[in-house]
Amino acid sequence: MPPLMISWCRSLRVPDWSMRLRRWTMALLNLIRLKLMQAVGVVVVGIALLGLLILIFQTPSQLLRASSSDSLHKAVGDPPPMAATLPPDLASDLFVDVDDGSAGNMLSYRNSSSFLTSIFLGKSRAVCVGSNETLGEVEDLLCLPKPSYDPRLKNPCWWENITQTSNAKVPAPPASVSSLSCLPYFHILCCSKSGTTDMYRRISMHPDLVPNFGSFGKERLWWSWYKYGYIGRRTKSTPKPFDSYIRGFRVLALYLEKAQAEKRQKELKRLITLDGSPLDMWDLRGWTQLPQNRNLRQPAVLTPHLMRHLYRDPKFLILARDPVERLYTAYLFHGMGNSAQEFHEDVEEGIAMFSDCLASAQDRIECFVNASVLESMPVDLHFSCYAVYFEEWLKVFPKKHFLFLRTEDYSNDMRNSLYKIFDFLEMSRPSSQDMKKMLSAPISYHTQRKDVAGPMLNETRAMLREWFKPWNQELAHLMKNKAYLWKDADIDT
């Protein structure tokens, strides 16, 4: 190309449209990026506000329950009583909320399709919800109908397959002699190492009392242990159903079936049986396995509620010993230690552990029914705080269902104590000959390990007197009887 042409081409200024397009594109992208960042910011702020609203409107009882659960977990070093979360499909079930009238204790019951039956717990209502194996729950006794008790029998028994005419007022026994089922007429609930076995063996000499298939002819241990799969303090096994409990009273059922067949009407109105399992009063650690207590920090349903649902008119014998002496005897009897010095050291440790639990708990009942706490205690301090457990039972059954006796009074005046027992059970007073046998029988148990270990150290006794003082005061107020202060038991018994 000629030089003149080259010079002319260089002098031309062609518009840079590509650069302009690029600038416009970058501006548009920056605008889009800015809008996206603003949108993300709005979403984040929205989520934060939603979380804040949930926190604000969460019930105070839920907040207290969560915070207290964490603190108790840290205090005892074991898992809290209930799992903190449930599977989504279970958590979404319908709840029925019933306020029981106490602060921070809203009872929640799920699955409205399972309202087969209900009982009232003060102002609260516990209902049949059905067991859930995924949660490790046991048989839901509230789903069982109350038995149709035969009014001709003094003991609460019923015929499984009722055969009667439409005009019959009383269920007639079926042809099969194996169809009568029974529950105990009364329970010996308290207290271990207080003389309950001795008392049972004396009253069992009454001709109207029939033993059961349990230990010593008296202890079924179902309500506290076998129902939940416990076999002892820590051992776990397969939970046993209610049918297994009923079968334990077949001795009485056979007697009554024979009396019915032979038309011996007097025996039908006299023969009774019992369940003499002292643990049923206080070993309530299986409560977390009851479906009515799902995801609760404190139990809404305990053994007395279940009994009230199924029983007719139960009676309960309570034989309570000075808590200090009971504790030392039980400690040695169960092999928790072998000397007074070991007992002293374990008492110190136990008081510290339980005091920490009480300080961290939302309600004291949490410590008294917490399996991880009770199984780790070096001494059974909790059980000797009788008032806590008595109060739980008295919330369900009026006092007329109970006969309270002190071991010391029973030992000092056995004759009149036995008369009180028979009167309470509405049994005939024994003949002079039977009473003589009852009174002359040797003491059932003597803790030989206590003879080897020697008396409790004075400093241990003083420490325990101080520890049990407020609990005894509460018990004396509950019983309206200052004898339960045990001021007359300051010497080794």
C-alpha cells in the first residue's frame, strides 16, 4: 500500500463498540451480584428473626427443663433421664396437653387414636397411649380394662371367660377351673430392713392368708423390677408382662376355685393374698419406660397411678424404721461395705453426691427416681427419706388405704401391732393359740455382718441425724405424728 494510503487509514477513528459492550455487560453483572447479596442478607436476617421468635415464644417450662437437664447431666456424669430427641415421625404425633396445676409441669400425651381408657391424676389426665418398642417402653397398663371383679370374693379376683345368663347379676365361673385370675388384696410396701419379712411371717400364720409364688411366699418384685427388666440394682433383662404378675397368685386362685366348686361360701369371703415387695414403694427408676412419660423430665405416671387404674380397693402396710439405723443395717446386709469406717466414708460421699443432684434438679423427685443417680450411690440415702415417696403415693390414694407403723413400736408392742394390722385388713382376730404362735416365733432375720462390723461410729450417726432431720420433720408433718422424728432412737439398735 502506498505510504499516503497508510497514513490516511491510521488517521481514521473507528468507534470502539466492543469495549462499550463489555463495559455495559460488567455493569449489569455487578448490579445482579449486588442484588443477590442483598437478597441473601434478607434471608439470613429472616432466619435469625424466626429463631428469635421461636425462642421468645417457647414456654418457660421447656426452657427450664432443657437448662436443668443439662446441669443435672453435668452434675452426675450420666445421661439425663430421657433422650432429648425423638424420631421425627414420633415427634409429629398429636399431643394432648393437660396442665396439672403445678408450675412448669405441663403433661403431654400423644397419639389421640389410642385414647382407649383414662384415669385422673389430680387435675391431670393420664391416658392409654400404647407402648413403643423403638423407645424401649414397657407394656402400657392404662390400655388394659379394669377387671370385672367377682363381688362374692373378698380378694380381688375375676373370671377370664365370663359365662352367664342375661339376667345374672353376678359373673358365674366358667367350666374351666383355670380361668380365675387374682391380684393381691394388700401390699407390704415399706421398708427394706425394717422388719417386713418378720411381720409377714407372723401374720401369715393367720389361716385366711394365702402366700404367693414369689420370694419367701411374699415378694413378687414385679412393679419395681421385673416389669421394667430389672433384676437387682443394676442388672437388666427382658421386661415381664402383666400376665406374669397375675400368674404369681395362682395359689389363691386354686383355693378359691375349689371353694367355689364345693360351695364353701365362707372361704370365698375370707381367703386373701398379698404382695410383700417393699421395693415397690421407692424403686421407681423404671418410670422413663412408661409411655405416658415420653420425653418428660419428671414422671407424670408412677406405680401408684397404674395400681389405681387396675385395682379395686387396695390396702398398703407401711413399716418404717429409724432411717439412720435402717441405712446402716441395709448397707451391711447387702454387702455394700464391711466396716463402720467404710460406712462413714461412703456416707460422706453419698451425701455429697445427692446434695449436688438436688442442687441441680428442677424438682427433687428427679433425684429420687433417677436410675443413673440411684445406681451410683454408695449408700441408699435416698430411700431413707421416706416422706418423698409417701407423698407420691398419697397423691394417688387417700390415707385410708394405708396403715403406717414404726418398726420400734411394732417390736415393743407386737401383740397390739398385729391386732392393728388384722383390723386394718378386715381379718378376724386370731385365736389365742394362733396369737401365741405368732408372738413366740423367732425373729426372721438378724444381720450377722453387723455383729462383725460393730456399731456405727458416733460421728457417722451425728452426720446422718443432721442429714435426715429435715426429711423426718417433713414425714412427721405428713403423718401428723412427732414420733416420726425418731428422737427416741438415738442409741444403737
